[in-house]
Amino acid sequence: MDNIRIIGLIFVLVFFFLMVAAAVISRQRGGRKLRGISAFTRLMRAIGLAVEAGTRLHVSLGRGQPLSTQSAIGYVGLSILERIAKSTSISDRPTIATSGESSLGILSQDTQRTASKYLGDEFDPMRGRITGLTPYSYAAGTLTMIQEEDLGANMLIGSYGSEAGLITDAAERSDSMTLGGTDNLSGQAVLFASAQEPLIGEETYAGGAYLGSGEMHTASLYAQDILRWVIIALIIIGVILNLIGVI
């Protein structure tokens, strides 16, 4: 167990070093253009339309606990929420966030509060709602909110299972756009079939970079690319060594 923790710590330190190096190089070279992901392109368009038309955006953060293995997807969702909330704070109907876990709900309210201070807006605690603490109670509470609000788009970014289908179905019935990504395989399958713009695999974790949350978000994508090629190279080397009988 200690060896596994040491390896994990080394991996985190290497990844952090690569992120810092990528951020420095990107700043010196003026950045690199990211490949297009239609989900984020449509989301940016929806943000602009929401401000102009007075509709509301909904960010669903799922049920991932911040202090568990689901923490990564939870923090990605909070990062995207912060960016969207700041962009829509000038709207008459600011963004609403829903979650199915208590600490995640508190963090969503704090994120919304920070976004309100950014433009000197008065914060409404109802912008961050906990709609249920079990998978299907969360989905039921969220779909009720979708039916009651005039939503322009729904962004599902968090830990979901098959209950995500209920949320996307409610969004479809309310004629609002749905974008979704999750770290759960069954949830990914449901979102791929039911969301208008599904995020597949690592695309889910790229939201901060594509929405302009900061250069470190973009640097993390470069670090992922580097580690991916390193792992591929190690696999190929391992296969060759195995074929020639070295290992």
C-alpha cells in the first residue's frame, strides 16, 4: 500500500511539473489553438443567448463527493459553473446549479457567491440547490426544477448513473439544449444516447480550458497529451522487450 501511495505521489508531482512547464512555454509562444469540441461551442453560444433573451442556464453537478474518488469530476463541474456564472451574472436570470450531495451543494453556493461579487451583484442562495440525496430523488428534484424554469440550456457535468436519463428527458420535453459528461461508464452510455451534445471521456475534463477559466486549465491538457504519449511509448517498449524475451 505504501508503494502505491509513493507511486501516486510521484505521478501527481510529475503531472504538476508538466503543467507548470506547459504553462510557461505556452505563455512564451503565445498559446496553441485547441481542437474544436462542438459541445463547448454550443455552450458558449447558449451563454450569449441566455444573456440576450433572458433565459436561464442550469448546471447539474451530480452526486460526486469532493473527498472521494469522484472529486475530480466534481471540481471540474465547479470550475465550469464559476465560468458560466460570471458570464451570466449581468442577466436578469442568473445561472442555477443543482447537486445531489451536501458538501457539493455548499461549494456550488460559494462558487455562485464569488461570481456575484465579481460584478457586485446581490447573491441569492437559491442559485445553488440540493434537489435530492439519493440518485433518483436527485433526478426527480432536478427534473421538477427543469419543468418549472424557463431554461435555455442544461449542462450536466458530474458523477451520474442511469438516472441521468431522467434529467435529459425532462430537458428534451422542455425544449432546452442538453450537454453532458460524467466519469461513470453507465452514465456516459446514457448521456451519449440522450444528450444533444455528449462529452466523451477526457473531453469532460477539458471544460475549464475551453471556457477560458485560466491558463493552468489549458496547460493540464498539454500535460495529459505528454503523459499519454509516454504511456503509449512504454507499452510499445514493453511489448517489444517481451517479444525478444528480455522480460
